[in-house]
Amino acid sequence: MESAADEDGAASSSGGHPAAAAQQAPSRYESQKRRDWNTFLTYLRNHTPPLELARCSGAHVIEFLRYLDQFGKTKVHATGCAFYGQPSPPGPCDCPLRQAWGSLDALIGRLRAAYEEAGGIPETNPFAARAIRIFLLDVRESQAKARGIPYERKKRKRHPPTSFPASASAALSCGIAPAMVTVPPPP
């Protein structure tokens, strides 16, 4: 009869330790972060002239984001397009495909974390530059206008504070547990 560790391929290949198995298979986020980081470093190497990470600024990051637009899959209508501002255009047009704002925002978040994990100082992180935040806000706004859908920030649900009857709150302030207090029913 086989043990549970032998039945589980990941646990048996790592000596039966589930923590070791988790280290061997990075999460989807970690894999994407590593892939994005390697893509950015390749971009810096292929840049003319080649750039060092230490000399990279927010302007270089914006240049990288614009470079990525050529691989985008989101149709963003130009202001002169007949379908500009229409959420569901009735036909095709020649407007370019771009990276969606949400994809760029998530990418910057991953690259910001990867920079610091690679030993970068948070104060000099080019992915945290103010210019990047302004660029992303402009992209979000222009894409929302082009689609005719205003961007609305999701509102956080606020839970009202739980209220106790007056006698229960008085008991709490005296150190008596609420279960020990009996509240008479209303007349």
C-alpha cells in the first residue's frame, strides 16, 4: 500500500514536504512577474543606446509601455473615428489595437515589485514615478472616452458598526460579557 506522499507527485518529488513543493512551482503571479521583468530587461538591452537598470527613469518606463502597445488586443478608437465614444460599434474600423489600461496598470504593479525584489531601492523605483501614475491616468481616461464608457471607481462597501442595546454596552464597559446581560423585551 502506498503512502499519501507517494500518491501526490509533488509531495513525493520534494521529499514529502509540501512547503518544498510550493517553492518549486511558483504561483501564476510570480511567474508573470518574472516574465514581465525579463521582458523589461530585454527591452533595456535592445534599446538604442542600451540602458542600464540603474539609469532607467520613469520616461524610459513610459517608452516601454508605448512599445508594448503594438502587441495590444484592445481597439481604441481615434477621435476622428465614426465609432469614437460608442461602447458597441456596429462595424469594423482602422483604429489601432492597444494595451488595455488595466493590463498596463497590473504590469506596472508587477514590475514595481520585481524591481524591489531585485535589490532596487524603493525611493529610486522608476515604476513608482509620478510620471507613470499620470500616464496611466491619461490612458484610462482616453480609453474610457474612446469607448463611451466613463470609468467609475468601485465603491467599497462600508459595513455599519454593530450597535448593542444600551444595557449591553454599559455591561461591556464594566467588563461583563454580553451573554450575562439580559435585555428585557420591548413593551
